[in-house]
Amino acid sequence: MSRRAPSAGTLKERPVQRREPRAAGPRPKAKRAPRRSTKVLLSVGLVFTVLALGAQWVVHSSYLRVEHVTLAGEVHESAGQVLAATGLNEHPMMLGVSSSSLARDLVVFPWVKSVQVVKHWPDSLTLRVNEVTPVAVAYDAHAQLRFVSAQGRDLGPAPLSANYPTLVYEHPRGLTWPFERAGRSAARVAAALPPAFSSQVDEIEIDAAGAVTLKMTSPVSFVLGEPTELHQKFVAIASVIAHSTLVAGDVVDVSVPDELAVSGPSPS
């Protein structure tokens, strides 16, 4: 059975849809939401900024400035002198205070050997001043008695009753204070004297050549010569004092500790 083709009158025409050509060029990108990591970084940066500003405010506020100072160990310097020399009376920041910085400030005082600082936050300090121990006395160019340190430094006035050996430089040659230079070995000998006979030493003489002689309260003299082998020479002196009979004016040469030589007083 054959199908008949539809007649022309029954055909319906469909409208033709034409597509417009697309313009050439890159296609627009879709917007993306901000990443979470970026938000986290911004939040962390904001927190650190706030903390840093807060820390700066606390550090530079009066809350962390020196307000109270407790001193200990100072004998030859007053509390006012120590505070003025270190600037602690001007209430500096606690963070800027250290033992080394205070030691540099206190070097102007000959008696100060060292200083330790303990901080009590937020605004208090304890300073412990360690002073030099004198080992001898000596007269200056104005015939004033002065304390002497182990380094030969002039520590300041001493009373005539001070119970220390007296340093004597035989040939001053215009030196106002030779015990930090040419006569420094005399102070070193004074610092090394043993307890066995240190209280019996009246004077420690040193000449321009550096030879040292101990003059005892007996009065007996011990010639050390150069200030070397001090331990051996002191042992020899202690042995002579303990086992020999000496008379006033005797001179014992211990410059060679194993070969002692004793001479009597010079003829008058």
C-alpha cells in the first residue's frame, strides 16, 4: 500500500532561526569568592599588629620604668652618688638596665669593683655593689696617706691608724703616684702576702729597677729581688722567722730561695 505525499496545501513552513556570530576575544572569567587562607592571613596580621602596638605602649609607659632602687654593699659611695652616676634617679626603662651598663657608669668610683642588679618587675631594682679590698697604703706627693688596691690604684684617703703595709718607691723621679706604673709590683707583692707573716710586714720597698724588699716590724728586712717566684720566697721567709734567731737590723736575702744569705746590721 503506497503512501500519498501530502499536498502542497497541507505543508507548514517552520521559521528558520538564525544565530548571530559570536564576537572574537577571550571569554569573561567567572568571579571567585575570596580564598579562606587570605582571610586567615589578614586576621593573623591584624592580631599581631594589635599586640605589637600594645607591647610598645606597655614598654614606653611609666608602668615599666624604674621607680624603686634598693642598694647594698656601698660603703665609700653614698646612695645619692650611685643613683646620679647610673641615671637611675631619672627613672629609665627597666629593659635598658643591666649589670654591665651600671658597671660602666660606676667606673668613676675607685672603690667599686663590680655591681650586680636584680630586677623585680615591673618597676623595682636591687643593686649589690662589690667594693675593692685595699692591700696596702702609700703616701702621695702631698704626704697624704692613701689606700692602695692590688692593681696599685689610689683608692682614696686612709687614716694614719690603717693597719696595712706601707708602699715605698725609693726613687720617685717626679712621679706623683708610681704604684700604677713603675712601682706596681709592690702592690702585687702586698696582695700576695701570706697570713703566716703578713701582719709583721711594715713596709714594702721597691726601687727603680723593680727590686722589692720587705721591712718587718722586728725590724728585720727580707730582700725579694725581682717579684718572681713569690710562693717559694714566702715559704723561705716563713721558715726563717720560725726557725732562726734574728736580731734587729738583720737583712735576709731570699732572692734565690734555695740559697739564703743573712747579713747583720750595717755598722753605724
